[in-house]
Amino acid sequence: MTRFSLNLLAKLLATLLLIIVIRALGEVFRLEYVRGEFPLYGEIRPFVIGALAAALSLGVVLLAIWGGRPSPAIVIACLAIAGLFIYRVYFIPLNVPPPAPTPAVATPPA
């Protein structure tokens, strides 16, 4: 049985940061599916910023893990996850209104 250690916790948090990066970038494609067209830059910008912040944090955490310093890696990962949560609450809207329906074009009878 694997013994729980700081190194294992740091690796689990690094994995969580990787999942956050994938989820944030996947949100762009979800918006495209919901809208039917590629979303505007202003709509995807918060998700790209969040993914970039998570990716940079993941890089720092991995460097700390590879350097044999799991304690700073845990602190950095926890701060990054808390910061991303705060960013999500304050800067990304919960309900994006759906696009306005396009009016149907009536064809005259023949």
C-alpha cells in the first residue's frame, strides 16, 4: 500500500492543475457548441487567461517537485487553485445569455 506523503500530495495537486488547464481550454469549444459559431474574443478571454495562469502555476509546481521540494509545491498549488477559484467567481459570468435566434426567412409562394 502506498504511504501518503508530501510528495504524493504535490503530485496530486499538479494533476489537478493539469485538469484545470484542460477544462478551461475545453470551455472554449463548449461555447462554440452552444452558440453554433466560434465565440467572440471577449467571451473566451477569461477562460484563456485562467488556463494560462493554471499552466504557469503547473510549471512552477512541477519544477518544485522535480527539485525535491514538495512543501513549496503544495503551497504554490493551493494558492494557485484558490486564486483561480476567486478569479472564476469574480471575473467569469455564471450565465452567458444564449445567442438571439436568427429570424426565419419567409419565401413567397410560387
